[in-house]
Amino acid sequence: MLAIFSSMKILVLTSSRADYGIYRPLLLKLHRHAHFDLQLIVFGTHLSHFHGYTITQIYTDGLPVAHRVSTLLLDDDAAALSTAMGLTTTKFSQVWALEQGRDSLVLALGDRYEMFAAVSAAVPFNIPIAHLHGGETTLGAIDNVFRHAISVMSRYHFTATQAYANKVAQLIGTSEGVYNVGALSLDNLQLLNLLNHKAFYQKYDINLQNPSILITFHPETVGFEQNEGYVKELIAALQDLSANYQLIITMPNADTLGTMIRKRLNAFIKRTTTAYGIESFGTLGYFSCMQHCSFLLGNTSSGIIEAASFAKYVINIGERQRGRACGNNVLQVPIRKNEILKAVQVIEKSAPLTKHNMYWRQNVADQIVNVLNDLRDKL
């Protein structure tokens, strides 16, 4: 006699290109799995043409979207972000009212303010949340507060290292429901056929056979008043580096004063023949660029988590990622022109790296799917 399996509805909160790129290996497996009914809830910068309208990558991947929730405001000062949090909470109260009682599990990733707002709106409905990438520390960003709060509001946890699993257990008061699986985004390296130099040039009109720096600089949201000075120092360093390197600059997140940084970077790109601005590469383009670039510069978590798998040095500037565990490929530098240029000189004189990543585990998506499958009859 054949067993009859009931499917579990999995609702996935995705608000940006960044979290989608991390989720992607898991989403593709869940979508193909007979025991899961995968549905995405898309909000935040995914729906913003100003930020590249990255929901198109979700549709290209053929994944089902259950809800589109517009939550962004035009401004990005502290008051606007606070208001956007309230708007997101209000709109998600309607989403969760529709989903209540449907035996769903919600996946939430990371630490963004809009992710916090969406999850907090689910608490009164007693909808179970599974949190990815909890337990981490980033003292230079307000995201640190939201990440820990999401962990406390969640029932299940998938962490990137054992130290982070221990932190989550400390936060919630138990190790039950906490699973140390590794960094999910690294599964992309097994799934993607990265672009070679020729294919990358054909797609983006950038010749990566020339020495290139991949640059991403997000606002520092703790002490955000200093961002104007920070971007001035960064651009001064980039001006000097442009004589010897191509500068491939991806645009910042929708954080406090992100628009100011974006305008300054775009003005620099327009007057610099060796600088290129990219709103969003998507997962394939970004990892392909990382593979071929000389090194990374900025303050993005991808420099901490993914770059080591490509044996790339990273100049991590400022405080945004301070507290996050990193490998010996990462040089920690203040946001000052001279310090950045000194770090470049160190890299230029350093021996090539071997591929070793403290965040890597084999088949992370499969581990998470197996746990979710075990949970189907417990919800």
C-alpha cells in the first residue's frame, strides 16, 4: 500500500536581491519537491524600478509568487525608514490574516528592517517562522538588532556556523529547533555555470581580463551621520585606484542615506573612464564577476562569506560588518583613503590564496529540506 504524503506550504519572505541570491539553491529544491507547496512573498526593493526591479529574476527562475507587497518610501532618511517599517507591518497584517490557519511555515532570512517588520506582524497570528542566518553580529549596522529580534520571534533556526548556533540558543533559551547547516549561498557554486571572460563581456560590456576590483559600499547605519564623509574618502581612494584597475561598482541597499551614496558613486562613475556602475548583477553575474576580479573592496557580507570560496582577498572597510567571523583573506580597514590604498598594496604583494571557507558545508539546501520534511507532521 502506498503511503499518502501531505504537502507543507512554505511561504518565503524575500525583500531584496541579496536575500534572494542566498535563498535560491533552497528555493529551487523546494519548488521541485513533491512534499512542499512553495510560495514567495515579494516586497521591498524587489518591486522598485529604482533598485533594478529584481522580481524579474524570480520570474525567470519560474518560482511562484503568492503576494507582492509594496513597502518602500521615496526618502531614505531615518524617519522614512521608521515609517516604512510601520507601513510594512500594517500591510503584512493583511497578508498574515489571509494565510492564518493554512498550516504554513514561513522562511525569513537575515536582518533587514523590512524583514523584521514582516515577521513581527506574523507573531499575533502564531504563524511558525524559520530563520536563516541568525546568531551573527554586525555592530556597525542597525541590522544587528533586527537579526536577534527575528531569532527570538522564530521557532526554527538554520545557522551558518556552530558559534552562531550557540548564540541563537542563548538568545532563545534553548538549543531545540536550532540547526547548524552552513552558509546556504555557497550552494550556488555547485548550481551555477559561471560566465567566462567572453560571456561576461558579451553580457555586461566589461572586459574582466583587465585587472578589476569588485566594489560594494552600503551605508553605515549606526552613526549614519558620518556616511557623507565615508563616501568622500572611498571615492578619493577609488580615484587613485582607477589608474591601474577597472572599478566595478554595485549600488547600495535601501538603507539610511543610501540615495546620497548612490548619487556620489554615479557622479564618480560618469567622470571616470575605468569605472562601471551596476544596479544588480543577479546571482550569476555577481559570482562570475567575483571569480574573475582581482579582489573585493567594500562592506558587504558577500565579502565575508562568499569571497573565500573564490580565493579572493577582501578589503572590508568600516564598521558595518564588525563582529562577523571572517577568514584570513579579509583585511579590516577604516574608511580612510590612505588606509584603503595601503591595504591594496598589501594585497598586491601577497601570495595567492588557496580556497578555504569557514562557512562552507556540503549540500546546505539538502540539509534544510530534510529538516523541513521531518517537521511536516509536527506543525
